[in-house]
Amino acid sequence: MSSLTRHLPDPWVAAWISPVESEELPDDRPAYLLTGIVTIDGPVADASLHATALGVYEVFVNGTRVGDEELSPGSTNYDETLYAQSHDVTSLLRSGENRIDIVLSDGWYRGRTGSEQRQNSWGTVTAALAQLDYSTSDGRTQVFGTDGTWTCRPSQIVRADLMTGQTTDFSVPLPAALPVRIGLVCPPAPTRSPAPPVRRVEELAPVSATPLAEGVTIVDFGQNIAGWARLTGLGAPGSQTVLEFGEHLDAAGDLTTAHLDTHTPQGEHIPCHQIDRVIAGTGEEVFEPHHTVHGFRYVRVTHPGRAFDPGSITAIVVHTDLRRTGWFGSSDDRLNRLHEAAVWTFRGNAVDVPTDCPTRERLGWTGDFQVFAPTAALLFDIDGFARKWLQAVRDDQYDDGSLAMYSPDPGRMKLSDHPARVGGGSAGWGDAAVAVPWTLYRHYADRDILETSWPSMRAWVEFALRTARERRHPSRTGTPAPHEQYLWDGSFHFGEWLEPKTGPSVDVAEAFRALLAADQGEVGTAYLFRSTGLLADIADVLGREDDAAHYRAVAQRVRAAWHTDYFDGHRGRTASDTQASYVRAIDFGLIPDRLVPRAADRLAELIAQADDHLATGFLSTGSLLPVLADTGHADLAYTLLTQTGVPSWLEMLERGGTTFWENWDGVDGAVASGSLNHYSKGAAMRFLYSHVVGLRQAPGSAGWREFVVTPLPGGGLTHASATLHTVQGVIGAAWTRSGNDLTVTVTVPEGASATALLPGAPPKPLPPGTTTISS
């Protein structure tokens, strides 16, 4: 990297420039071409280009695209945080006249966002900022930036929207250039993103191309991804090709996205479409959009009047360029496929922010990432990616300590009285403010994220405690008992969410009314206990002794209140008596140790009553298998892991899924429902590392400095292995089983300590290097 790229300009000499547009913005908008000319006197010795935008931008120097980042500058709370990118462009400049072009589109800033496809979330005027710092061979240092000398015009990208697609017309001539507008925006000073950039990560060839009708072909790439398609062979000049993207084919083999449509409680129907169009100029062009992104496995290609060559289309996998850190393998290929489904699901939902799905919403839901982050941290290095997202969480936090439901929040509910604000205060969702920083600390020994997030974490816990103290569920009458101040039941909670249900379905409006009226105090109070206890642990790490003692004492009072109202200590039963309630209570440490076996047995009874199927929902499914295994029900954990039918993980694969689904029955015959790329259910795949292979961090350890290997053979497996790239180095564990003989091989990096806990054998400390032991 050039020496000039080490720091962003401070201050910037360049000015914010905006294209010329009509006051009445159309729904579909072009990408604009902003152009500046710089004349350089003499050979260039060193040059750096710094740039950012309110929108999505690409930058070109003398016709060559700069860098390999996509969708820059990324999704942020643009009124609080904005990131800029820098590149060494020394080799692209020449003595004399040089042209710098910026292609600017709406992006997250002004384009459609969320399931309701709102536009203009952060503003109505896009803008770009760029500064070229260069030195010539004679030692002179110069600066050239965006200013009033730049010009603008609509580009050949005549429609650009991240959600709905891009249209490029190579046949249309560029109009005359106009002077740009100056200083219409006043964003925050740009900083560096802690996350890796979004990049083109992989290319996939079609696995099939099926003619559907004259001039219409269905292309199957065999894998559900986030990205776009590159197309060659555009036909004769003026020929139009339409690319429609989706996850599912209907009974006729045609693409359908109806399952991704949004039906609001107010009765509004908002269709989900992901459509790119290209019109050939000379016919020799290559179409590859960079101002949209799609969630898809299938592409419906409409190519009127000409044959379609399957070799002309390639799927481009696009997401944050995360470093892979976790691998798993076993003798059961079904489990290997489940693991890969978890990998692909996260890849499809890591497009700059951790999203719920890459299609209809694309929002960084707090609850989703709270659930999946511990699994994601095994599969990939998510430290910078998650720290970037947590900055948005803090930017969105309300004055009372509550959070937005998703971050960045394009609804900007922090600044409004929108009724949906209450969703951010839900247990299990807002608790991401505490749980995600703790996950980063545990995996990366990232103490800084705890320090940075401390005010936010504490504000969240104080919000929850205050809400518990001041609000009661309407079903409670009379004078409150003293313990009720620690019951978090009087505000809105999503609750367990998406528990498998039997019986007739209800419409959206009715479901939301029921949700608003429900008493979710058992769930809320459980999360209040966990987050308050975690805050005490975090205070210990940060050396905040008084805070640690205070929150630990409060956590015990919350636990006692939960016992009083939601647990029968005589029978070991929770008040709701559901699978999820026992998983949550055992996992969080709410139940006294002497009663855990009784509660776990009841959990096993409920699973048996469900014909050996799970019935947990959004919040608890990820912990179901570890809870069963840790309480003496390992065989039942394996039964659920390898179960088929609805609901089960393997049934999604049996029905053709390559990623995890939002609904357990996401595909029923030829009918789909909900998102087919939704990572929350994949949170359970951490069980493959922690229990199947038995590779887990020791209590109290951070950054994998201390770990144990305690394999749990079962499910008919004859071997299993896992490899983790940690901040300590590469950790590996593998076992093979023959009859009653178990052979385990463990790799311990220098600086880490490990202990093998094998069945029927005393604990065995393991030295650095690779060791093989038998039991």
C-alpha cells in the first residue's frame, strides 16, 4: 500500500458533490457519472485516492476500475457513521491529463430498504467525496478533489436499486455533462471501517439450463447465494435480456418469488422482485451489475428471438470477504451437508451487515445475530465484521437505552414515535447489545469491544431493569409483590418466535394482535437474568469491581423472581412447560443444579410426545442439542440432529435446501413459504464442534487460550473432525471409533493449554503440537 494511503485526509480539501436531478424523484433512478479532470505535471511517484459516498459508488481512473471492493462505502447510520476507502493509484496515473470517474447510485442511503421497500431513508440527495493525494518524481505533493470543476450526467445504468435490480442500456448515448452541485449534504467525517470489504468472492457455473418457453430459460446454479450474474452474448444491438432472480421454482418449473412478498398488518401487499435488464449496444459488451445484489439460486432468463447459451451466464458470489476459520467433517455425509448449509447461509447473509435474509428484508436484525454469532465465530473471523455492526447498534440506541430491532435502522425510529419502536426493546433482540460483544471477547480476547460497548450494554440492561420495575403485564392486578419489580413482563417481546405450531394458520394482523397481548414474562425475565449476569462478568474483565458486584447481586434477585413466578421447584417444571422454556432455563443457569436432571427429563418427555421432534423456536433452537447432551440425553440429541420430517434440520436438505430456512416447512411440495436463506436455525450447528467433536473453550478462557477436547460419539458416527483457526493458532481435534475403542488426535498451538476429557479416563493435559490418545 502506498505511504499516502495510511491515513484519511484530515481535514479533507475535497468538497461533497451531487448530481443534478429533478426535485420530484422518480421511483426508479439511474446511477450518475461524476467526472473530474486533473492535469499532472511530470511523472507520478506516489498517489492515493480516498473516496466515499452517500449511496453506492465505483471509481475509475483513466478508465480502469480502482480496487476490488463492492457496494462501497457500505451500510451505516449515515447521519452518525460513514466509512471511506483508500487505494494506491500510482500505476494508473500519467503525466498530463487524467480522468477520474465516479459511478454513484442510491445504495442503502436512498434506495429501497426493508420488506416495505421504503426509499429515501437517509436522505433525498446522493453525494460523493473523493480526494487524490499525489507526489511527482521531483518531490512535489499535490491534492486534487471533488469540487465545482467536476461534471455529472446520467450513466448507461438507467436504473439502480440494491433490492429490486439494475438496468443497463449500452445502446443509449450519454447526455451532455452538467456542472455538479456543491455542498448539499453535511455527513459526519469519514472514518475507516473495522470490517473487511464486500468483494466478489466466488464464481459458480450453471448446473442446468432448462428451456421454459420460447425465449425463456430457467438457470439453476445449484446453490442459494447472495450476489449477481455476469452475462455475455447480449445479442444484436438493441436486444434486451431480462434476468429475474429467486430461490424457488413452482410446480411448472417456473421461477416464483411470491413466498417472499410482504403482507403488512395493515393489509398492504408488497411484492418482492429482483430483476436485472440489459440492452445490448454493440452486442460485445459484458453485463455485470455492481449496484444491486440478489439472493438466489435460480435465474429466469428472458432472451426473445435468440437461443440461450448456458456458458454465457455465471453466478458471482458477493459478500463481506470474511476469512474462513472453521471446518467440520464426519462419517455421516448428511451432517457434513448440514455444516455446509450453515456456512452458505451465513455467507448469503453477510453482505456488509448480518442480515436476516438476502431477499425481502436484508436487515441487520439484532435477534438473528444474537442467536447465530457464536456459530458464525466458529466458521469465520467475524471480529471486524461484528464490530462494524455494533457501531450501528450503538448509533441506533435510543436515549432510554432501548435498541432498534435492526441496525442500521433505515426507519430511523430513534427519531420518531413509530409504534414498531417497541420491537427493539424485546428480550432476545436488544440483548444482542450484551451478547455479541461477549461472543467477540470470548473468541478473540477482544477486550476493546467490551470497553467500547460498555456504555451501550449498561444502558440496555438499565432499560430492561427499569421497564421491569415500572411496567406490569395487564393480567397482573392488585398491589405488586416486591419480587415483581424484577419480572420483565410489561413490555412487548417477540418471545420464542416461530415455534412450530399445529392447528389452523391465522392471518398476519391476527397474529400480531395476539403477539402484542401475550405475556412473555417468562422469556423476558430469563433474558434479563442472563444479560445482567453477563454484564457482571464483563465488569470483572474490565476491572469494574463495584459494577460487577452490583449487577451480580441484581442478577440473583432477577433469578429469584423468575423462580417465584415461572418455576415449580417441587416438580422441576417451568410455567409454560414447553421445550423452549426448559432449554432456555437450563442453558442460562436459572434452575438449581439439583433440579436440572428433573427439568431435563421433562424436556425429553416433551420431545418424545412430539414423536422425537423438536418444538423449540427462534431463541432456543441453537441451544437445544447442547442442553440435551450436557444433561445426560446425548442419544436424544443425536436423534434430533439426524431426524427427518417437519420440523428437523435434515428435512430442509431432504426437500432440496442448500441453506437453512426461515420456516421448518419452507418448501412443501412445490409451494414455498418464508425466506429460504435464513441463518437462525443454523445456530445449532455449533454442536458439531462443541459436542460431536468435543472441541470447546474452557470456562473463563478468552481467545481459545484454554480449551478442552471431550468427544461425544453417537448417531452411528465412526469418525469426526474439526479444525479452528483461532487467535492462538490452529486448533484441531479428530476421533475415530471402532467398537468400544476411541482414538483421539488433538493439535494444540504454542501458547495455548488443552485438556483431553475422554470417556472412562482421567483428565489428560496435552502439550503443544499434535498428540494421539486412546480410550
